[in-house]
Amino acid sequence: MIGILNRSKRNQEKVMIYYIDRKNHVTQRIIRVINIKDDVIVAYCFYRKKIRTFTITNILSAGPIQKRISA
């Protein structure tokens, strides 16, 4: 998972994460990682349209965005 987040930072790629927020709700976010420090990630969140901070231990999974293929 850290490898995917590092690649997002390095290549400025969007990634999808599943995250547990402060209220213990699981949320799905599309982010672009800006910086990784100790146990937090600073990223642009496309859902909130703001730069947000995510605790790494609260990220349940991370993966690349699937590109849609149309017929």
C-alpha cells in the first residue's frame, strides 16, 4: 500500500483509498498524494476538493483508479 501511495506522489497519479474517519465511518476517497510524513499523508482529496491529511493507519486499502473503457 505504501508503494502505491509513493507512486501517486512521484507520478502525480490519482489513487482510490478506503479510509476510517474520526467518527469510525468507512469512506471512499480519490486522492493525489502531495507528501508523506511519518504516519500521515497530505493529499488533495477530489471528494472534498481540498488538501486533507490522512493517518496512514486509518487507510484500509489503496489502489489505482480503474480507467473506464467504452464501446
